[in-house]
Amino acid sequence: MNDAAHIIGICRHRLTTDGEGVTTLVAFHGCPLRCKYCLNPQSLTNPQQHPTHSASSLYEATKIDALYFIATGGGVTFGGGEPCLQSDIITQFRQLCGKEWLLTLETSLNVSPQHFATLLPIIDRFIVDIKDMNPTIYKQYTGCDNKNVIANLQQIVEANRQNDTIIRIPLIPQFNTPAHQEYSRSLLIEMGFEKFDIFTYTQKNHKTIDN
């Protein structure tokens, strides 16, 4: 069990970007992917450059905005990097904050199904950056295969949580086309997903997380 994790940033008072209501983004260090246009390259740097937090210290750092969360239907969004790698800490965090806060997960879903199975019952909303459903394009862009992604999407379907999930399907210059985006969307619709964010990766998509 992980007792602490390296954090690349905690960003307060975010609106509409990372879920519903007023949210605080907690961005974890570490990611299994090596995307050609990484949106948070800090997550791949030396982890010792970033502070560590336990579930309890994360709760202490975020509870200052509890009234905003409850009043607006917001809460904490876990991103990164890949937050699913910190399933133990997120589980402990849920026990501390209770059920009133909306917990959102921004994830690639490219983690072991066991990690995701732990989080599935305790997370309220999922924002999934699917990259592309074509396994060849996916591997060219990320350096990894998407078998775990498909398995974890299936877990969402089996739990009937499609309506709690927004899937981001980017147009990735030099890697896919609008036709590929539409093909990915059609496959996901067949699985029962209905909420999509269709957009184009540009330089302005690249973001830094400030502590």
C-alpha cells in the first residue's frame, strides 16, 4: 500500500476545466505513457523534485474549499500523470472526505485492471483521454499498447457507469485524422458511451501545474 505520493501540483478554484462546480486539481507525478505531445511533462521528471503527500495531508490541503465544493457540486479532481497508479491514496482520501465531495478522475485508463477496479466504486466522474482507439496509432503516439485501456473501458460498461464518463478524443497532428476520431467515437458509442470531448491538440493545450 502506498502511504505517500509525489505531487506535481495542487490547483484551487478551477471552473469547468476538470469537472463540475468549483474544483481543486491534484496532479500526481508518474505516468506509464510517453506521449509525443505530453501535456504535463513535469509528471515524467525526477520525482524527488516534487513534494510528497499522504491522503491525510492532501485532505488538509484541499478541505479549505469544502464549502465551495458542497455549494457548487464540485470537489477534487485527480490528474497527473496517471492518478490511477495512486489508487491506495485516493481510496484513503475518499474515506477522509466522505461522500459530499465530487471526486473526478482524469485518466488515460492505461493501468492494470486491478488498480482501476479499486477506484471504480469510489469515483463519481471519469474524464478519459482515450488518445485513439486504433491500437497502431495509439502505440505510435504513446509508446504503449491499449489493451488495459480497453479492459478498463469494459469495466465501466459492466458497472453501467458510461453516463458518468466523458471521453476525450483528440485530433493529434501527424498521428491521426478526423476520420480516425470519428471511428474511435463510433466504437465507443457501440459500447454505450455518449459523452465526448472532440478537440485538436495544439501548443496551447500544453499546461504546467504550479504548486
